[in-house]
Amino acid sequence: MASLQDQLLKSGLINKQKAKQVQTDKRRNAKQKKKKGTVEISAAQLAINEQKEQQRKQDLEKNKEIQAQLAARAEHGKLIQMIAQHCEKDYHGDVDYHFTFANKVKRIAINEKTQQSLINGGLAICALNEEFYLINKEAASKLREIDDSVLVSLHDKVEISDIEEEDPYAEFAIPDDLMW
């Protein structure tokens, strides 16, 4: 069986010169591919490569989301552990201490020593899972670094010397019987 080129020559569709030119071009292209080391990639292979790249990007995004969720869980666990370690146990008493939480006024019954500590900033109130805990100031500062939304009430101690000294009305007394 003769090649297609031979059949085309016999039928007169191409001449010998054109046939030689095609053979020469084929050899040149083959040599160039060999020298450059390039391989012609088909459209199907390009589509497969593109699909693989998209899949890799989707996997990276999913992995980032999972890592973020794991980090959030770890932070929440760290909060629970810190609160459990640093919460005050002996604070129950007769004095009602009022504070705001979620735009509502809440109260807890505490003793006077705990009340003074809360007022002076030695203790803070934190909320976790709708429960309130009293923790010391150092633990409260660490909790603030992790998640500020956990702290409900933390007072900074205000010294009298911190009040502005150049108050123009400081020397005037306020009368008790002032009527408006």
C-alpha cells in the first residue's frame, strides 16, 4: 500500500517539489522540537491543567477556612481555660452589684470586699456562655488581648490627682440648696 503522498503524486494533486518541501518542513520541525525540548500541548491537556489549578485553589481556600475555624476553637478553649483558672470563688454576699450586658442591666450578689475590688479595678466581670465570672485584673488584661468581647466590666482606678488640675471652677463650692 502506497503512502498518501504517493497517491497524491499519482493523482496529480501535488508535484514532487511540494512533496519534498513538506518532508523538509517536517524534519525541521522535529529537529527544533528536539533541540528546544518543547512538547506541543493539546487543548485537552490545557483544559485538564486548568481544571487541576482551579481544584488546587479551591482546596487552598477550604484549607484556610478550616484552619481559621480551628484557630477560633483554640482561642475559645484558651478563654475557657483562663476563666476557669482565674475566676474568684468566694464573692457571694448581700450587696447587689449592677452592670450592663447585652444592653440589659444585670446584677450579682457580692460581698463588700469584692465590691471595692470591682470599683477600684482589682477585679473584672467577664461573661462566657451567658454566665458571669469574676476574675483578677491581670487575667482580665490577658483576656482582653485574646477576645475583648468577653469582658463585661473592668474599671480603671481613678486617682484624684488624675483629675484635671486646671479646673477653673475647682475653688467654688456647689451649694446644696440650688433650685433650677
